[in-house]
Amino acid sequence: MYDRIAGRVLDIGVGAARFSLPLQRTGVDVVGLDVSPGAVDVCLRRTLRSAVLGGIDSLGGSERFDSFLLLGKNLGLLESREQGPRLLTRLAEIANPGARIVGTCVDPYLLEGDHHKHYLAANRDSGRMSGQMRLRLRYQQMATEWFDYLFLSSTELEEMVHGTGWSVTDLTREGSGYAIVARRMDVTAKAGSP
């Protein structure tokens, strides 16, 4: 997937910079973004040049990017049917022409086991997307706040992307997981102009 990444990069949910640091070593201008103060601290200690604490709205109004990374299954950060389009639209607003999203996810419908099927059905019965999870991360005595994370099929992703300024242009599957590249649509084409 690294061959699909170009220009100035925003790594969303950067974590410990496992994707950002190899890119930075090749000369790519990478900005890491994470809501975890610990993750941002680790990124900076690991010598990532730029790491921002917060969500997408924490970035300055003049920030522009050519590539957005949602790797490590971080398409899950789309969170829900309501939040996903908001995040994608916001990314389109800070994207340079021709920008792309490179992301990975798990298709919840391809997971094996009855417990997965029951979880998907319970979500649907409560009006949530099948692969929507409510979770928090814990390590020893530390824990995050509860947050939503979304596993969605590539078909659900394509439906979510519709009308946000992006179009899925490439899809690669491996087992229950998949990787996508989405391209920022031309503004006139998005508006329906010829």
C-alpha cells in the first residue's frame, strides 16, 4: 500500500507511528493525528516530526493533505452510519486536488463463528450498523473513554463514501480484511457538471 501514498500525509489514529515512521524515513512529510496523549508522546519520542493531539477538527484551517492514512483497520474510525460521512466530508475539505485515502478494514460478514453472527444481528436489531462496536482500550490501570469503532463491508463503505467528495477506486481483499484507495472527486464532477 505504500506505493499508493504520495505528497503530504495525515496518518489518522497514528498510534505509535508504525506506518508514519517508515514513510518519514523515505522523506515523506507525515503528520500523525491521535486523540491519545500517550500515543502522541510515543510518536514524538520515536522521532515522528509532527504529531497532533486531537481529532480531525484539531487541525488548523489552512492544513492541506495529499494522502490520508486509515491503516491498521483504522477505517473503523468512521465509527457509525452518521459519523462516517461527516469524517469523510471533513477530509475532502482539507484534501488537495487528486488526494487519496488509503485504508484497511475487516468485513464483519466474513468473520467466522456464531458469536459474530449474534453480535451483528443484535446491532441490526438496535438500529446500529452490523459491525459497529462500542469499546474502550485498557492497559493495566489506564483506560480510554468509550468510543465507537466500525467494521463494515466494502459495499457499506462505498455507500458511506457516496456524496462525501470521495470515490473508492481500488479494493484488495485478503481473508476477512480488505484495503481500499479512495480518490478525491473533482469538485465539478461532484456537483454533477460534465
